[in-house]
Amino acid sequence: MPIAGRYHDAYPLRRFIRRDMVFELTAQAWLIAALAVLLTGISKSGFGSALGGVAVPILSLFLPPAEAAAVMLPILCVMDGFGVRAYWRKWAGDELRVLIPGAVLGIVVGTLVFGLLSVAVLKGLIGSIAVLFSLDRLLGLRARLRWNQAPGRVAGTLWAALSGLTSTLAHAGGPPVLVYLLGRKLDKERFIATTVVFFTAVNAAKVLPYLALGLFSRPVLGMAGCLAILAPVGVWLGVRMQKTVPERPFFYAASLMLGCSGLKLLWDAASM
């Protein structure tokens, strides 16, 4: 039986939800959740959200996946506010004009199919793409195949739509948009700033669908409020790390983290 299933048997979460309170978790579970939030903040503000999708799978060890996603959304919105301030006006506006409309389309589709589409299949697909692209960046596969064409606007819209879809379902929108942006050869700061603004728009657009789906129960918001105090800490750590890592190692690290996030998504898909 999957780990999450064993945990749910030991902790009947439905009873806690009816009590209208913050989820009753062990100290170990709260510590792991806090570390997941910090890692998300570092990834969002320092490494282009390459590992931004790991928090929901981690929280799903202790909560049902829908509640885990709902807990993270307010926290992500808080991180977005600090991230935009840190990278104010450093983003690539031309890229965002391509990406944001595509993301909105993906969010609409994700809202319509929420709970119907197999998350395992979707995570497996995105994980495979992320791993393959990471291997390309790290090993120079396209250069060996003489395939060096940068992705165009149509590709950007498609990747953004896929990012909006996977972000709506599991906050796992990082790999698709990174596949596009890493191929656009932006400098380090513009690359990060663009991802920060992109996910600010995506996460803000997801609030109404989550409300309509009834995902924001009081226990969910209570847990989100407790963990949100770590959001600025994670963002600050990510900004500091970004400033101390040179550009070439940075993109190597971002590609490596993209591959790690892909492997994590594949592991999640195989475990479901």
C-alpha cells in the first residue's frame, strides 16, 4: 500500500475537517511540511521553479492530494508577492505576452477536468519530458544531433498551456515552462524574473477555480496560514543563492533540478 494510504488509515482526516480546525499532524509531519515550503520558496526565487512541484507530493504523504494542493496555493501566492518585489521590472515582457495567455487556457482546461483526469498519467508524461530535456541540457544531445533551433511562439503557448494544466491539478507547472524558457537563452536574472511573474499570474488565476471547487476549507486555510510564515524566508534564501552562483553553474544547476523534479514526478506516477 502507498505511504500516503497507510498514513491516512492512521489519521482519519475527515474527522479533523468536520471539527473545522487545522489538521492534526505529528511534529515530524509539520517539520517535513515546513521543509517542503522552504524548498519551494528557494526553487521559485532562485532556480526558476525547477523544484516548485515537490511540495504537493510531500504534503500528500499526510493529506489527501486535493487538500495538499489547496494548502499550497495561498502559500505560493505569498511567495509570489515577495518574488515579484525582489525581481521588479527585470522580467522579459515579450516572453510573458506569449506565456500567460497559454497558461490561462491550461488553467481553464485543468479546472474542467479536475478530479477526472488521471494525475498519475499526467505526472508520468511531464516527468518524462522534464528528464529528457534535462539530459539534453546536461549532455548536449541536440548539439550532437545538429538540432539547435530555439522554441518559437507557438511552442511557448503550448508549453504554457501544459504548465497551466499541470499547475492547476498539482502545482507541477514548472517543468513545461522551463522546457520553453531554458531554450530561449535568457540571462540568469531575466530568466528567474520571468518565471516569477509567470507563476504569479498562474497562481492568482487559480484562486477562483479552487474556490469554485470548494477546496478552501477552514482546516486547509489554517494549515496554509501556519506554513505561510516561512514563505518570505524561502524566497530570501533563493534570492541570496541566485546572486552567489555564477551564470554557467546556475543554468547547469537549474537543468539538474529540472531533471530531479522530473524523476520525482515519475516516482509519484509509479507510486499511484
